[in-house]
Amino acid sequence: MRLSRLANRARDNHKRFGFPFEMQVLPSFIPAEQPGDLPADLAHLAARPFALFVGRLEKIKGLQDLMPIFHDAPPVDLVVVGGGEYESELRAQAGDSPHIHFTGRMPPEAIGALYARCVASLLPSVCYEVFPLVALEAFRAGAPIIARNLGPFPEIIEKTGAGYLFDTASDVRRALERLARDAALRHELGEKARQSFANIWSEGPSLRAYFSLIAETAEKKEMADTAARARKLAEQEIDSDDDL
């Protein structure tokens, strides 16, 4: 029996907890899309450099730990996209700060425009994320991430170099200060993010890994026709417009 996992850390944890079967890591993916223009009614959000949080507004997402950063002469503003049961508490924490902006839920094309313009995407979850697609959305648009030192994020940062890990809110503030004052660094990390998405987490690499796994499994089961078809699919060039 063989199972697939989205991150090495998830595979390793299953082994550590006694899962006896063979596992292989298959990269997740999202479609390649170019970020669009920022809608006119949101243009004011880009008046100052900003960090971006996208996700459910729940306590487990950890945003409450970072809210104090944006009260005391913050290096950048904070734009919060999403909704949830913890929203009222987060709004109360924001108070009347002119540096914290809640947009509510937004269409994907508008979120993509925000990713493309942010200083960094914040991923402060206090729970164990298996592999958050928000990180891939940020990388696709060329946004570096600042992520809690937990779950899959150490692996993602080590593999890509496209951002920073944090243990405390002070770590986040220092990372934001660095990115806000150094446009060349922001560009460098953004390019690492974009290249990592293209090489690891876009459709082509992910589907090649998927079909290679099918071919290998079929060969072990002596299913020659299935293995041959899967190998052919694994070896062809795949992009988001291909019809499989």
C-alpha cells in the first residue's frame, strides 16, 4: 500500500506516529495565473506599503499575535482579506488604527492583485497546516512569505529561500522593516517565490510527479499498458492549458 502526502514534514510525522505504509510526497499545485489590476475601489490600500493576510478569520490562524505590530508606528500597513467567527475580535484588536484594513471576502482576481503588490504575505497559523495553498497563491504572484516556524513552513522556506520564519511578533516586525526599506531584497525574494512556484508547485511539475507515481505503481503490479500510458503523460510537456 502506498499513500501520497503534500509535504515531507507530514510524511515524517506519519512515520513517527507509527504509520507503517510507504509514502511519497507529491507537490500540491494551483493553476498558473497572472495577477490582474487592483480594482479602483481598492486602490487606496496600496497608498502605503502593506503586508497581506488572506484566510479564514479564526483564532487558529494566529493573526491576533501580530495585530500589535500595526499599532505602534508600523513599518507597513496590514490588509486583512477574509471573514470568519473571530473577525469581530480581530476588529476590536485593530481598534481605530489607520494602518489596519479589513476588506472582507474578495474575488480571486482581486486577491491576486493584492499579493502582487504586498511587501509580504503573512502566514501566522498556530495550528499544524499540512500544506497551505495560501503560500502557493503568494508565490504565484511573486510575494515572499513571513510564516510561523511551525508545520510545513520551515521546509518551504528552506527549499525556496522566498521569505522568513518567525517565532515572535518582534521577528515579524524586523522582517517587515527589512523588506519595506530594501526594494532590491523584496524583488529578490519575490523572484525566488515566482521561480519556486513555476518549478515545483505549478501544474506541470505536479502532474509529472503524479503520473510518474502511477507508472511506477503500475509497473510493480505488472500492468504494462497502464504504466506505459502514465509514463507518456509524465514525459510530455504540461501546462495549464493542456487537455489531458
